[in-house]
Amino acid sequence: MATVIKNGTIVTADLTYKADVKIDGGKIIEIGPDLKGDETLDATGCYVMPGGIDPHVHLEMPFMGTYSADDFDSGTRAALSGGTTMVVDFCLPDPGQSLLDALKRWDNKATRAHCDYSFHMAVTWWGEQVFNEMQTVVQEKGINTFKHFMAYKGSLMVNDDEMFASFSRCAELGALPLVHAENGDIVASMQQKLMDEGNDGPEAHAYSRPASVEGEATNRAIIIADMAGVPLYVVHTSCEQAHEAIRRARQNGMRVYGEPLIQHLTLDESEYFDKDWDHSARRVMSPPFRNKQHQDSLWAGLAAGSLQCVATDHCAFTTDQKRYGVGDFRKIPNGTGGLEDRLPMLWTYGVATGRITMNEFVAVTSTNIAKILNLYPRKGAILVGADADLVVLDPKKSKTISAKTQQSAIDYNVFEGKQVTGLPRYTLSRGVVAVEDGSLKSREGHGQFVAREPYPAVNKALSTWKELTAPRKVERSGIPASGV
Ligand code: URP
Ligand code: ZN
Ligand code: ZN
Ligand code: ZN
């Protein structure tokens, strides 16, 4: 049965044009004028775009003594409601645990997904087993990205030697390392000092993680990646110092990618000074929200192309969970939601304000992500043969964001009260209508794992160059006798 999306304007990362889109068997089969099908979806006045891809989510994540409250059911419902048709979650092995055992747990959790998904693998410890299993993960499990936490000392954090070993392994396997870039040693010391001084509220979370600790770690990760001969993806880039490091590296010819979150683009540090403890604690995440200058830097990076992706790092905790940290901000579970709001917030604060174009919007929410994660053109494209993961965005449709109407399982929303314009008229997941005019029609278990091949091009180029420029012993004739 063929479906035709009629009378819309197709908007991709590089083109804007009027055409119908015909879908069958979950794929786009034709693009052109006056197409006919068995079922018609009217897109008059709307933009037909590749569905959003969120490259950074944590659904049912074991973290800080609890689990993030949105699982693959509520999390992917939230995604589809907001026009996101694919999410990439992080598989987190426990210290000493086999990567493959951890992956079984994640496979199991994800059977509930309403939209397609993929995984990054985290390197949370180092040893021969991890070294060996990385190969299986890349070559047999369809995962070509490895996450490294430079923060969360005592739990997820890895040190420089471990990162260098893992990045070098990524280089061999054609995989891409990701980093959470904050100097975990300095953060831990600053946290202790703040607590000793009686600073135990949620604002101290922000004080303990200033922009400079993120800038330092971003720089360090970039140098380590360059030494290992591998590209690098920096998650949740939140400040000018980190952006500056990425910008400079790119100007110097390094393949470094930066990912601001919709939260950092639109919410600022004043959230932590609210008199209401719950209000501030609900917004505790790492890195913390920053000031307006940092926000301007991130917006400029998206427009200039020095930052490539907008994500959410969706990791939602209820108010009750946040209250684990009453009296000690270090125990407030770190994380905020945003899956349902990323596209409407970015449209409203980015496209409608003229900060970015519609095509840049598609690039940073979908196409660039698909390219960097090696999903393109199956995802992130409106092309014949691509998966029909689409959002028909109505630029006139608006709503006020409210926890009362959201899909997320938590009892608040960090964007509560924001008026957004630019909402899905339809969201399609592999050709199936998952959202129609605000009502959800998706099915639990419809989502499928999307395997990602290792990188053919970038790592090959880097390793070829590395080999050509490697230190070489100078062969000499006539070596003089030792001068002793
Ligand atoms: O605070 C955050 N970002 N929580 C989720 C885990 C992470 O660091 O990405
Ligand atoms: Zn992180
Ligand atoms: Zn994260
Ligand atoms: Zn369900």
C-alpha cells in the first residue's frame, strides 16, 4: 500500500522545493509532482523534512544510584511526538563487565522502542577484554562509536592513558570516539571544597563545573585524538572555551565534531539561582547551563558550521529522584529531558528568530548526525531508497510546553511555559504514521535496531596520513666512532 505526502515543500539540508513524496514498504519510492497512492497525507502549508535523529539519549540509564525515568517506551513516544524518528542511546558496561554482556541488557530494554534506535558503546574501564571486545562490537554488533567520560570520578570516568589506548583502538577499527569533556579530577576537588564551605544547594553544582574545566578537557581530548589518529565527537558542548577548542582544531585540519544541546542553547545559569530548590535541582545536569555569551557562541557555531549537531542528552529524573540530593548537591541525579521539545524549541528559537535557516535546522537535527554516525542516506535524507522517517512540520501550529501534556514519564518539564511554534502535523516512522496532529498512534516494539558500519573514509584518510608522516629512523652511512 503506497502513501503519498501531497502539496508540501520538501526541506533538506541543502534544498527547498515543492514535491510530493511517495512511500511504500517503509521506504521513499518516488519524489515528484502529482504523485498518486492508496493513501494521501495532506502537507499543504507544511515542510516535509527528514525526521529528527537524537544522537544522545539515556533511556532507563543506571546512574547515580537510580535509573533515568524515561525508558524506551516513554522516551521514544516523546521523540516521535516532537518529530524525532531515531534515537541513539549509550550502552554502559559496569566496571569490569563485558561489553557484550552489557549490550544484551540494552538490547533487551530497547525492545519497547516506538521508533528506530542505535547504540553507542561506552568504555568505562580498560583491559585486554575491552580491547578485544571492541572489535566484536564494531564488526558484529553494528556499533561504530565509543563513549568516554572524562568526568564522574569514581564511577564512569576514564583517565588519559585509558582514553589514548581506546582512541588508538578506535583508529584501528574504523570507529569514532565520543567524549564527555569535563576535567573530573578538578570537579571532584571543587565539589568537596564547596561542600566544606556549606555550599550544598543545586547552584553549587554549577559552581563546581565552570566553563574552563570543560574547555581544558575538550582541548585534552582533541590532542589525544590527534595523537591516536582518529576523529573525535564532543558531546554536549556547552561553552565558548570548548567551542573554541573545536573551532581551532577544525581550522588545523582535525576532524572534530561538536554537539550543543537544545537545553544549553535556550536555558541559562539563572535557573540555578531560583529560590525554589526543586526548580534548580530539576535543571542540574552536566555540563550545567551557562550564561548568554556562551549561548551566543553555540548559536554562532551552528550557523558557521563549527558545531554540527543539536541533541538533548535526554536523561530525565523525577522530582523525587532529584531530592536524593537535598543537603548534598553531589547526590542530585544529573540529567534533564528534552526529547519531545528539541525540534519545536530549535525551530522557535533558531529558525523563527533568524539565527539559523530551515536547511541548517535539518542539517543539525538530522542530516549531519546521520553522516557523522554513518547512517546516511538510510536516515537523514529525503531520497529514493531512504527510510521513510519523516516529519511534516506545520510552521503555524503552536503550543505551550507543559508537563501535563507531555509523553515523558516525569512530573515537570524544564521548558515549562515556553510557547513554541513549528510542530509536527505528521511524524512517520518507516512509512507508518506515528503522530497525527498531536495524537500519538505509534506502537511499542515498532522500533528497530539500526546497525552502523565502521567508517570507511575518515579513519582511512587519517591513518594513511599518520603512516606517511610517522617518525622514521634516519638511515646513515659513515657513523663516526663514539667520541669517548
Ligand atoms: O547530566 C547529564 N548530562 N546526565 C547524563 C549523563 C551524561 O553525562 O551525559
Ligand atoms: Zn555527559
Ligand atoms: Zn549523556
Ligand atoms: Zn507503551
